[in-house]
Amino acid sequence: MKKFKKVYIEITNVCNLSCNFCPKTSRKLEFMDRNSFQHIIKNIKPYTDHIYLHLMGEPFLNKELEQFLDISRENQLRVNITTNGTLIENVKDILLKAPALRQVNISLHSFEANEENVDFDVYIENIINFVREATEKTEIICSLRLWNLDTKYTANNDMNVDIFKLLEEKFELKEDLKKILKEKNSFKLKKNLYLSMGEKFMWPSLTVEELGERAFCYGLRDQIGVLVDGTVVPCCLDSEGSIKLGNIFKQDLEEILNSKRAKDIYDGFSGRKAVEDLCKRCGFINRVR
């Protein structure tokens, strides 16, 4: 049986921010319930050891997060979560005591990219308090992300510089983060705590111009995604469910993965060719090596 490195599960497509880099979604806004999550876990368990609570939406908005973490532990699955970080104080205790939780990715670039009324000092202080406690008291890995570069070498805007200075101070760093992150993409701040930078990313969309057919992707090789309504997609970037492979609430995952559409995608990428219209418009494939 095929094993994936990760299966993305969208426990909600609702978000509390409106970031300018996010494509938003025209899908019905929903929250996954416990029975649906349990059904998905039962079906994907033979296929992976790692789940990622991420696609669209802010996972910390789902009130059943603690139950989802418990269900994951019962099924020996390691959990990775990506969040904008604004609600981390609300769920801190849940996260710190969850044996299943492996990693929390915090998108710091979310703060500057939206117009919501969020106090920066409170926002960053809550995040620093969480990552400090998580790395000192647990084995949780924390990754702070600043994926807001205009190009690989330019981007240290004022907010980034403020964050660099704050991290240097809070973690008593001797290094100059601004200088270091101009030379490489990531830096280990301390045990299990990392800061990474990346260029701004344009989500694939059927409305943009094709980039070409020649491409390779790890979708359906290393990963699949399950949207909040049960739709299975090849990767975490299909925000609208444009490539519907099937529905995990109506079909066995094995049947979905063996469908003609799924096989055509897989075989296409084996020959370095994108067969789906969305894949032909995905900028991320240019990053795959």
C-alpha cells in the first residue's frame, strides 16, 4: 500500500484574517465535526504517519481541536499545524499537553498582510511566549515563517526588521538575523525553534495564464489533501477543490487513488508533464527540484 509523507486535512475553511496573499475561497464555509474527522483518520491511517491540519482556513477556530488531537494520538498519527498565530493564546494549553502534536508552523507574514485590527505587540508576545514554553517543556517543533520576500534577496521590510530585533533580544542571540537570512532561508534560534524566510507565493488559479506543461510535483506522490467537505485533492495548494479526485465520505481512499484522474496526474508528472489545467498554472512547481 502506498504511503504518503503527509496528508493535509482542512478542519475548517473559515479564517479570522483576510490576508492579501491568500486566494480566499468561494466554497461553502464549514467546520469539520468530530465524527467526520474520525472517519477521515480511519481511512487515511494506513497511508501515512503524519497529518497536517492545514489547507485553507485557520485551524485554531475549530472548537474540536482538542478532540482531533486526541483522536490522532489514539491512531498513532503525528500532527503538524499551520496557523496565522493570532489565536495561539486561546489554544496554548491544549497544544502543550497534546502528545500527538509534532510541529506548529506560525505564519508571521499574516500579520502585515491583512487589515484586521490586531495589536502587533500582543500578537508577537503571545507567539514568543508559546514557542518558548513549547520548546522548553515539550518536544514540539516550532517554525516561525516570514514568507514575504519580493525576491530571494530583497525584503527586509520594517516589520521584518522589528521581528528580527525582538527575536534577537528575547532569545539572547548574538547573531544578526537580518544578515544571516539574506544568505540562507532558515536559521535555528534554539532547540526545536526555527525562523524561515521565503518569497511571496502566488497561489495557483484557473483564472491566471498557463505557465506551461513541463512540470513535476510531489502531489499524489508525497501528499494528498482532504477538504472540509471530504473532497480529496492531489496537494495542499488546490484551495478551491478544482481537481476533485473523489470524496472520502462517499468512497474508499483506495478507490479514489486508483481513479483514472489520479493515475493520469501521477503518470503525467512521472514524465515531467502537467495534465491538469490548475497544475499548468501553479508557480510552486518551479520550486520543486
